[in-house]
Amino acid sequence: MKGVDNLARTAKPVALCGDSKLTKAEKDARIEAEEKYKGDGDLVYSPPADLLTDREKNLYLFIVNQLRGAGILNNLDIELLKSTVFCIINMNDANNDIRTFGTTITDENGKLYKNPAVGVYKDYHAMFISNSIRLGMSPADRAKLAVIDVKNKQIEEDPLLKALKER
């Protein structure tokens, strides 16, 4: 049942897996398969036409430019990126309402109610966290990418490995 358990979890790109328990052959096979399914990346770095405001476009560009170096984005990620943009904007708007009116609101009779913006913030925050994990935006994912980059650089600079590659 081990294989079934692995299928139940969301798979991450190999680049985000760090020091996983994959053998070199398994890792190479996964990288090859990921490249096969990756798709094109010619559209992902420009704001989609349905992002109408400067706020939406600028936030989209900020996110994709921050992730550009990882080389993990492609056109299939555009909807997830747009969703992330909308989550951030709605979280910020809800947070502004919370700051303006507080976490509770008093009606004309003096009865206290939870500010609806608190629930809006909570819902969009949950969606944002989910999207962030999928896009490799968490601090842990970024740290894994950094470790992988350092290891790849060490491998590239290793004189013995260089000589073997050239053979």
C-alpha cells in the first residue's frame, strides 16, 4: 500500500523535493517526465488580459518575477497565479476593513457581531496558503530550492565530475 499512499499525497516537482529518498534513476525519470508534461512558458511571464487593474497586474508580475529564477513556472500555472493574486488582494482588502472597523461590529442596538471581513480574510488566507504550497512559495520550499542550487553548482564545479562528463 506504500505506492497508493504516495499517490494520495500531492506530488511536488523534483526541484522542490530536496534530499528525498528518490534514487538517482528515479529522480532522473521524474525530471524527464516533468519536462514532458511541463508545457510552454511563453505566456506565464506577462500579465493575462483578464487582469484589469494595475494592482492585479503588478502583483502578478511581482510573483512571477520572484519565481522566475526557479524555472518551475509555465503556462499551465497562469490560472493558479491569478487565483493567488486575487487571494492576496482580497486578504488585503479584508484586512483594511478589519483595521478600520475592528474584529467586532456593534449594531444600532449595541449588539456585537463578528466583522464579516474576518471570515473573508480567513477564507482567502486558506486558499492563498494552498496556492503558495503548489507554487513553491513557502519559506521551506525556497530553502529546498536554494540547497538544490548549491548542490548543483558544487557538482558542476567538481573537477572529477567535469572530467567524467567530458569523457
